[in-house]
Amino acid sequence: MLLRTKPYDICMIILIILYTVLIFVYFALESTTNCNAKKNFVFLYIEIAILGIFCLEITVHIIALGNIYMKDLWNVFDLVIIILSVLFVLMDVFVKSKGL
């Protein structure tokens, strides 16, 4: 099964590290300088792409493993974190589009 291979795990770890670095860089740039809208869109698109991959990963795991996947508390924690991340991105887009 592809989901249980070492290369797959390494790719997911690299993706998690990249996502973490992206968040830190975004907040560092936002707090020190006035980021223009173009940079914000680049960060947003990269963030949406990474979150999309995480959502796809969780979906594939749930389809492949069913209830077994949800019995592991780390998987449930991962699911909650991804859902919260998607909600925060949606809220950020909504607030910025409304100009609040």
C-alpha cells in the first residue's frame, strides 16, 4: 500500500516542514513590512495547495482504512488541525474580501 511506504512518509514530512516555514515567513513578512497584495496571493495559493494535499491525504486514508483510521487519536488530531487550518484560510479570505 502506497500510504505505508517510506518515500510517502518522507514526502509528507517535507510538506509539513514547508507548510510550517511558509506560515512563519508569512507572519514575519507581514509584521515587518507592508506586504503587497501580490505577495499575499502567492502565499494564499501556496497555502491552499498544501492544505489541498493534506485534505486529499486524509480522504485517501479514510477511504482506504475506514474506521481504523479514526481510532488512532493522532489521526483525529491531524484531521482537526487540517479542518481548523482550512477554516482559518477561508475566514482570512472572507475578511480580506469584505475589507474588514
